[in-house]
Amino acid sequence: MRNDSATMLRRQFRHMSRDLSTTLLLLAVPIVFLLLFVYVLGGTLGDGLGGQGGREAYVNYVTPGILLITVASAVQGTSIAVAVDMTSGIMDRFRTMAISRTSVLTGHVLGSVLQILCQLAIVLGVAVLVGFRPGATVPEWLATAGLLTATAFALVWLAVGMGLAARSVAAASNLPMPLTLLPFFGSGFVPTESMPAGLRWFAEHQPFTPIMETMRGLLLGTPIGDSGAVALGWCGAIGVAGYVWAKRNYNRDRSA
């Protein structure tokens, strides 16, 4: 099984290297959002955060949300890649071969997670260039990296399920798009306290808000409260649901 998974992982890397345009497009989304909100809206939005305010305060506030958007937008590529394999018939071919059935999905998941971690490093570097100044210690950085990795694993499994469930590549590219919007309807760009009551309730109870609040607490020293436990709970729930959904879609008889 380990050798089969390693083979499928190498296959994913080859496919990614041949489709750099998709990778660059998905990487451009969070970077454009970062530059837009920091340089166009950051001065005004930052003044509403208290303290020194201004663009310097806002880039620190918005970066955790941008990092989560990086993960959410990148999984769109996972869904597309899985759908391409399904519609091209290669998945049916893999089922007839003497390889571990789970290795096919494992290759997609591991390849996507490693790609996402590289994209996160690039986006974080851009954030530092535009003024992001975290005060995290080494253990806090490691905890942040662990949380982002757990989030990536959870959303990638969900995207694999989407790609397997989609009937076309176009559908697979659209299904993960709501994930990119969730940080906007959470605490990604403004505090939830500034929202109307109904939207505030949704923002405080959707899965991405505790993840972003935990990252802010780790990187910037803001209060975390129970956000860390809630964030890990959401990651676990989404990951398990995505895994079960993906396995069921992969094993079902498509000839019926």
C-alpha cells in the first residue's frame, strides 16, 4: 500500500508540473484579495479595529483570513483533478489493477496538501512584504502550521468527494467555490461584532471563524478562548465526512 501511494503521489506531482497555469491562478486569488483589502480598503477598515488602526493594523487582522482563503481556493484544483480522472476513465482502469484501492485517493490528497502548504508559504511571504508583523513564538508558529495542515487535510478530502460526485469537470470546478466565500461571512475581514444580528449568528457558528480566530490568537496574541478546540472539532468533522463521502463515491458502481 505504501509503494502504491508513493506511486500515485509522484503521478500527482507530474500532473501539477504540467498544469502550472491552474496552480498559479488558484495562488493568485488570495494574493489579489490581500493586496485589494490592504491597499484599497485597509486604511478605512483598520481605523475601525481600535488601537493604532490604519493599514498597519488591518494587515495583521486580515492575514489569517487570507491564509484560510488560500486553502479554500486551492482545493478547487483538487476537485478538478479528481473529476478529470473520473471522466477520462482512468479511475476505472485503476480499479482493475493490482494496486491498493485507497492509494489512488491518497495520492490526490497528499499531493494537494503538500501543494497547499507551498502556496501558504508564498502567500505568507507576500503578507510579510506588505506589512504583516506577527509576534508568535516558535511553538505558536508550529501550532499555526499544524492547524493549517489539519484544515487542508479536511478540505482536501471534502474536495475529493466533490470531484468524485461531480458529473463533469465544470461542475467539479464550481462545487468548492462556496468554501472561498465562507471567510467573507465570518471574521476573516471584519469582526463579527460589527455585523447585523442574523449574519453575526451565522458568522460565529460557521466552521471557518474559529479557525481564523485561533490563528489570530497564535500569531498575534489575541484571546483564543475555546476557538482552538472548536476549530479542531470542525476539522475532524469535515475530514471524516469528506473521507466517508469520497470512499463511498469511489466504490460505487457507475455502470448502474
